[in-house]
Amino acid sequence: MAYDGRVYRILIASPLDVEEEREIAVRVIQEWNDLNSYSRKVILLPLRWETHTAPEYGTRPQEVINRAIVDHCDLLVGIFWTRIGTPTGDAESGTLEEIDRAGKAGKPIMLYFSKVGIDPDRIDLDQVRRLKDFKESTYPNSLTESYKSMIDFRDKFSKQLELKIRELQKADDTDLPPLSLSFLSIDKGEMLGNKIAKLVKKPNITNLNNIIKKKKDKTLNENIKVLVSNKIKESISIPVVLAIENISSSGVSNLYVEVTIKADNDNVEASDSIGPILSVSSGVTWASATFTSYLSSGIHIESSLEKEVKVKLDSLTEEGLVETDDGWKLSFEWRALQPHLTRFMQPPIFITAQESSKIKITAKIFADSFPQPLNLDARIEIKVEEYNLKLEDFIPNIDSLLGVEEDPESVE
């Protein structure tokens, strides 16, 4: 399943005498991806000159490396053992030039120095001296660590890499909205982003008027019209499930969410049900799709004042989707939304468009940690196309639904 995520590029900088450590660093990064990328929406990309640069004629080799990977990295990992590297013309070694360039750009740097034993005959004293001088220097945002074996290096780098990734995420979270608004695909069970487009096929019943003319019962004719109208409405209604995802690395507590829905024309309806629904099990009755019970205990005749107070109070406290002058609104509260988790809004909303329409949904979110409300937008574009068909094809069992005997002459 595809997902959106942040990519952090990690440059591995070192002389040639720590090839094993370079391979270990790449494997640690790849293992971090395997364990964390999907849940945390973060991908780590290891950068090395041998895999991410290409030869370029007439340009200083280190300058090619600088442009290709050093200037684009988010974190630099420097590894040293007995060598400092070869001078580049601008610095004592390519590795030092990379570290210095990244440090001046304000990028975090992790430095590792090996204490693994070596054959004295392989030691270059000049390289060792220059490396010692470098170790005594300080670099901005650097973390200095030593290791005594490959296992020691692997363990330390794994733990400290996690700490640095958390710091990078926290820094990024201050620049990006901590929450995102997205639609859920009910069929596939995956998030679709904050913009969706829907094609709706709207039936046009070509022989409805002829059938009604031949019916003699006015009540029956009205029921036919209503049943067809509701069936059409059901066929063109789009279920909309919205979700809020915490894309930050910190939890958000005590959320209060106000959702508003606005359409660009008057031929759009929003509801938390498709109803009313026509039921003919015992005569013709009406019920809402969200109506679950009816309670009656005695008779009480409300005064006009009671009704007025209730209407005003309901307009302020009513739960669920409420119609407003220019659209619809929905409000709810959540106690918390943990990092990298998604919660779905309740109830689901049904959008019914009689013509092609554009709909804007705005979620205004208040939370303890927000200095001011966060506004998130989502949009739906609905294209409506009509097609012709006959009533008997649209509702084959219409007579049995209405509780009447089939009249063969009523269908053309």
C-alpha cells in the first residue's frame, strides 16, 4: 500500500580504511526503514559518493560530491580509524571538507572514531597525527563517539541514529501542521488525501409520467413519485468518511473539532443518513435511516413557550450534522490523538448532488497544545451524468413494495 512520508538523506563520510563500518551503517539505516518507515511515515536514504555521484569532466572531484550529496543531506555520519584522507586542494581531506561544509550549513553531524586494533606496519604516522588534530577540534551540532568493535559500532549507531531522527522530526513538526485531513476509501480501506473526484450516474425514468397517468389512485401515485425520488436520491448519494491523522511525533490532547460543509450550488444536500426511507410492511410509513426507536409514555401537550425554548436550545446543542444558512456543520470532541495515528469522524456523511458540484469541507481544530485553532481543508468534485431507463428496470418490484396488485397495463 502506498503512503506519503518524509525522506531524510543521511551522508556517510569517511576515508577508505573503514569500509566495513560504511556497510554496517547502510544496513542499520535499511533495518530502521524496515521497522519504522510505514508507522512513522519516514524514509531514511543513505548517501555515499560511490553510489550517488557520477564522473564529471573539468570539475574538481570533491566539488562534484559536494553538489550531488553533501549540499542535499539532512544528517552526516563521519567515521574514522587511522586515516584522515587525501587533500582536496581546499581541505586536508575530502571527508573533512564534507564535514566542514555540512557543519557550516547547520546540519547535524555524528562523528565516530574507531579504537579497533591495527597492525603497526600499516599505520601512517602523518595520517594519525592529522587525525588526532582533527579529533581535538570541535564542529557545530556534532556528536562524538568511539567504538571498540564492529558490534559496538553497530549498537551505538543504531541507538544514536534513532535519537537524531527524532530530533529531525521534531524540528520539521514545528514547520508543518501537526494534523492532516483526509478521505477514507470505504472499498479499499486506504486514505485518499484531501481531494477526491466522483462520477455519479443519475437515472432519468423515461416512462414515469405515463405510468402515473394510468393509475387511478392519487395516494398511490404520490407514493410512486416519492419512492422513485428516494430511490434516485439513494443511487446518487456518496458516502463520505473523513479522518484526522496526527502526522507529528507528539500527541495532541483535548481536541474540539468544528466541521463545515459548503457547496457551490443549491442542488446539493448533506446528511448523516440517506433517509427518509419508504416502508410498506404495514401500510405506508416514514422513517429516517438514523431513527432507531420511538418512545411514548403518556401524553403531554407542549406550550408554545416550551417549543420555542427547545428549538433555540437544540440549535445550540444538537449533535450530529446540522444544516446552517450556507451549508452544514458538525462538531465533536476527542480526548487525545496519539502520534502517527488516525481517527475517523463520526457519523459518516452522505452527499447528494443533483448536478455537477464542488464541495469544500473545513475542519477547525482546537487543542491544548495549539496557540490558535488549526484549519484544515478537504474538497470533493462531483460530476453528474444522466442516463435513461424505464421504471420497471429501475425498481422491478415497485408494486409489491407499495402493496398493490400488479397492473400490466401500467407499464410501458
